Amino acid sequence: MTNILMVVTNGHTMDNGHLAGIWLSEFAEPYEILRENGYEITVASPKHRISN
């Protein structure tokens, strides 16, 4: 089985004050497709490991 590491941001704003982050669909759609095709996924942010 192939392992995939998906890294997401844990920041809420950038240094210039603009909002930062990830749209749920930007994460969920590829995650769902990869899982359906048998990939083992670990999700992490720079500060935390979220799941495996």
C-alpha cells in the first residue's frame, strides 16, 4: 500500500493580515479519491500530526 502525507496549514492569517487556510473542498475531494483508491493517508500540519 502506498502512503501519502497531506500537509495542511495551521495558520489563520498571513503576516500582511490576509486570511490564510484551506477550503474544505480543496482537502476533502482529493482525500476522498485517494482513500477510495486504497492509499493510506496521514494528515499533518506544521505543528501537529492530525491522523493516519
